Amino acid sequence: RQYRIMLDIADVLERGAHLDAKAMGLHPFVLKKTTPMVERAGFEHIRAKYADLLQIDRKIKTGSGDPALLVDVFVAGVSS
């Protein structure tokens, strides 16, 4: 969920539009706390990580990967 929120905020910032918590369906506190993270990470980084999460989700749902291992590998990649 956090990456989805970050991707939404990054998209709005990338387009140069005004961030509006109500229009985005977010609590103002969430927008306030997440926006600096998005600005530091950048749109392309967030988009790539979100794509990684979608790939992990597909592998878990199709039974082609160990869920714990997939998540561990993702987390190790994020922190490096």
C-alpha cells in the first residue's frame, strides 16, 4: 500500500499538478509525511520498485516462488 501511495504522489509531482489530499483520497497527514520520501526517491525509482512488487505478487499467486524468500530479496534490494 505504501508504494502505491508513493507512486500516486510521484505521478502528481511529475505532472506538476497540485497535491490535494482529498482529491487523491488520502489523509492530509499521510500526504505530508510521504511527500518528502517521494521527493528524495524520485519517480523512476518508485516506479521500478512498484514493478518489482507486482512481479513478486504474480510469482506468489502463481506458486512459482517462495513468498518469504521473494520478500526478503526485495527488502534486501531496497535497503542497499
